[in-house]
Amino acid sequence: MTPAARIAAAIDVLDQVFAGNPAEKSLINWARRSRFAGSGDRAAVRDHVFDALRNRKSYTTLGGAENGRGAMIGALRANNLDPAQIFNGEGYAPSSLTPEEQAASGNLSDLSELVRLDCPEWLAPMLRNSLGEMFESVCGALKFRAPVFLRVNLRKTSREGALETLLKDGITTKPHALSETALEVVENPRKILNSSAFRDGLVELQDAGSQHIMDQIPVAAGQRVLDYCAGGGGKTLAMAAREKAVFFAHDVDPSRMADLPTRAKRAGVRVKILSSDDASAAAPFDVVLCDVPCSGSGAWRRSPDAKWNLTKDRLEDLIWVQDEILQKAATYVGQDGTLAFATCSLLNEENRDQINKFLENNSDWHLASETKLTPIEGCDGFYLAILKRKISKKTI
């Protein structure tokens, strides 16, 4: 495919996404219809689509239309390229620019702040309040592609050993300061899933910020640890690789954990999957982690359509669910145990505000520690609160 044909394909995919279809599904459907497209073509189209979604508002404004074509015209202008060189109707190229599209010319510096930063207007007050002086820099960072990170499985190898094994497969990595298990992929990230290091369980894909958050959760040998909102189980495996404890995983939707047994076997660890009834019966636990459903605002670089699909009603629903989960999970924690609350959100409403509300309603608990990360640290945005029960004073 020519560069122009790749842009034309990206326009088709973006139109599907703008119509309300998930980005990943739209890309898969396009690839199935386009058997002629090679791996390089598919990767290029994917990059175009995700770049346009991260910068949806600024690109469509520069392109003059809220559709795939407008987004790709705007993408070229944002990168100081003349869209007329691509939009010329030759071969498989998009049709020539209309007078209206030509009139919508401009550059990023001409746009208003929120449009330039690709920040949804209704969310801006909450993000400003949550991020303070970092608001502009964090929103700016969310406009760019996220790094690819690997977590080294210390049960099977060292970080240096994993780095060398990956290099033999043509994958160049470098250590990242956020965690002793974190490797940032410098070259050939698309080779990871077929590498021997991945197949043999030496590494897993996991953001460095997520690894750092897991490093902060106090887990000791022999303890019973419940990942209450396990999902795919990445955080369960991160804790299991660090300490020889007894690990349990639960999720309200068991299908989300379908791959966890295979991943755990590859990693060389044991994880017992629990239903809701089983989790209640197996309590108490020494550590309970609640990695709750959230806006995902800290990871919008990886799922950029989520930024534009989030609504006020959806956020309110998520906040209610988070509160319910935290209250329920607290009942599973042993007297001297730890309750860990985590999100990949940048919003106070989903983070510290939830903890303050919990502490107001549960006076026997206190906040032992708190960790916040934003994309400024080079990772996704995360929040972690470690909660412990207060030690009662004995009456003499």
C-alpha cells in the first residue's frame, strides 16, 4: 500500500469509530476485508488511527470536519505537511480537497487551549482540579503514543537475563527506574508475542507504572492475597512473581479471567480463581487488592477512544461502583490485613475522594500510604491507596 492508500484506509476505520464502534474491532474488521494489506500496512494504518484518536478534537478542527477524512487532513496539517500532496484522488489516494477543506487550514498554535490539548470540555474542570499545575503537561503527554513496557518475571530470571534473551530475538530493551522488574522496549515491540522470552514466561507486557504500583503493596511469604477485581490477572501475576504467597483471583465477570490459568502456568505461579461465593467463604485474607473499574484516564494514550466516549453519567456510575467494591472488599480483610485500592485514573473523584468517603464511613480504618503517577513519569497514570485498620488502645 502507498502512504496515500494507508491514509485512505485509516479514514474508513476512523469513520467506523466515530460512528460508535470500538477502535480495535474496527481495525480487525478492516484487516479481514483487506487481505492484500501486509503486516507493515496494518501497523501503519493502526498508528494513523490511534494517533488521530489521541488528537481527535485538534485534528478534526484543523481538518474542518468531525469525521475520518477531517481527522487525517488535520493530522497532516498538525505535522506541518500539505494535505493536498496526499488528498489528490490518484490511484488509491483520498479524493482531492474541497474548497471548504482548503479553507479550514491552520496549525495547532491557532487553536484554543482545550482543543489544542484534546481535552473534553466537560472534563476540564475536574482534570484541572486533580492535576493542578501539571494539567497542561499531562494533557499534552496524552496526545502521544505510550511506551511499551515489559515486566520481568523474577521467579524465572533477572532483569539482565531477560534483557539478553530478548536481544537474541531482536528486541532491544532498557531498564526503567520505576520498578526493578521494568524494561522499556526500544526496538521491535511487535516481535514480543512471538519471542522465546514471552513464550517461556520470562516477561509479560505491563506498564511500568502498573509495576511500580504493585511494588508498593505489602505482600509477605505465606500470606493469603486476593485480587478482588482481577480482570486478566496482570496485577495478580506481578505480585505472585515477587513473593511466594498464596494467591486468589476474583472478578464479577469470570470471563475476564479466562486467560489467567494459561498465563499463570507460563509464569510458573499458582493462582486459585474464586467465584463471589467462594471469595466470601475463603475470607479473611491478609491482603485484598481492589483494582476497580474506572475512567481509564491515566491510560488514554493506549485506549484513546475511551476519552471521547466517557460521559458524566458513565463517570457517576463508575464512582458508585467503586464505592460499592471498596466497602465490600473491606469485609474480606483480616484484622491486621491490608486493603489496597487502585485505579488507572487521574481524577480525584475516583481516587482520593473515594478514600476520604470510605474513611468517613469506616472510622476504624486509616490511610497508611498513597501513590500517584501521571504520564509525566513516562508511564500511565495510576493511583494507589494502602488502607489499614487502626490499632485499638486497650483500656488499663
